Amino acid sequence: MKKLSLFIFLVLMICNIGFAEKYVCSYSHNGEPFSLVLERTGKFFKKSNGVSDRIIFEDEYAIVLEDTITFSGVEKAQTYTTLIDKKRLTFVFVGLEYKNNTPISEGKCQLF
């Protein structure tokens, strides 16, 4: 019985470690509503557009994500940054490329 209890305890601990953190964020672009789902997978957040962004900063208040693409020098380098405010449940997203930045997108999130 003690072995069974220990086994159940260990399984529950492992399941707790695997708990997924998911943000569903809504924003408007050119007057149209959009949503973006960001789900934690280790040291990355996978976005609903298929891109995985690396966590470059996190504390109890915020998460900062980034994805940089260099195209091996064939095209201009680009970097995309997302800031999630964990307390206010808001986010800001921007893509940067020399002389061709994306508009700043921002909105509210729900945590699941």
C-alpha cells in the first residue's frame, strides 16, 4: 500500500510539472479583430501562428518573448518581440526590420 501511495504521489507531481500556461490575447489590426494564442512549452511559447518565441525575461509581473530571423544574410534581419503583463493580463507585440517595422499591436489576454 505504501508503494502504491508513493507511486500515485509521484505521478501527481509529474502531472503538476506538465501544467500548461496558455494566454489567449485579442487585438485589433486595421479595424479587424484578431486573437493570438500563446502556450508555454519549456523555455518557449508556441503561438497559434506556428512560431515558437524564446522567453528572454520573466518574473512574477511580466514575460518577454522574442524571435529573431537573419535569413543567413540573404534578406534583412528581423526581430519580433512580445511583452505579456502577467498581472494586468495585457500584451504588446512589434516586429522590427530596418525601415520596415510592423505596427504595434496590443490588447487584453485571458489566462487558461
